[in-house]
Amino acid sequence: MSKEKFDRSKPHVNIGTIGHVDHGKTTLTAAITKVLAKHNPKIQVRAFDSI
């Protein structure tokens, strides 16, 4: 393991989705990445079929 101290200065959010089959979890994830990409060019849009 690395002995370097981990830099915790970046803001982050963990999001979990729970739902039954065909209840829109993948669609929601694709929509979230699209909105995030508009605000931060470093974030790549994830297409529905690539999730």
C-alpha cells in the first residue's frame, strides 16, 4: 500500500439506487450523468446502453 496521505479535498457524493427490474434505474443514472456533464466538462456522459 502507498504511504502517501489521501487527498480528501474533492467533494464527492455516493448515490445508491434500489428498484425492481424495469423501474428506471439505468435511465435515472444516464440522466444524472448527462446533467453532471453539463456542469463539469471532465465528466463523461454515459449513454443508456453503456451502463
